[in-house]
Amino acid sequence: MGTSCVAALIILEIASQIGLLAGKELIGKAMTVLCGVTLLAVTICILVLCVLTLTGPIYKPQLDFSTGDLETYGPIDKFAALVIASLIIGVAGYVGYHYVAPVG
């Protein structure tokens, strides 16, 4: 998931530069749509990671030497996931409320 987020951000950067350099309005609109879809994909990936962190044990590549098992994310990691998910949902709500034209 992290790799897909990085790839999506690279696509976003390339698409925004193409949209700025292109002199045609159609290409600019196509790049705007591509950037929007990429941002949506990144947002969904991050929210899925936050939900996975909050709902189940996520294992770290470290051994807990007292038990011999892999370590899992603790309460601090879960709190960070909750904060990140809340921020994403808040920003999406703000953008939706202020910038998306109401239908009807």
C-alpha cells in the first residue's frame, strides 16, 4: 500500500507538470481529472492502512524477545492512525462542503 501511495504521488506530480506545460485546454482538463483520481486513490490507500491499523494486529519486523513473537503496533501507533484518518476525513468533508458544486 505504501508503494502504491508513492507511485500515485509521482503520477500526480508528472500529470500536474504536463497539465501546466500543455497549451491546450483539453489536455489540461484531462490532467486535472487524472490528478483528482490519483488523489482519491492515495486517500483511499491511506484510509485503508488506518483502518487496518485500528482493527487488527499489524506486525512489525522485530521480535519481542520476552515472548519470542513478532511485535505488533501499540496504542501510540493506533492513536496516530486515528488522528490521520480523522484529518483525512475532515479535509475531504471541508473540500466537499466548500469547493464541490452542489447538485441540483
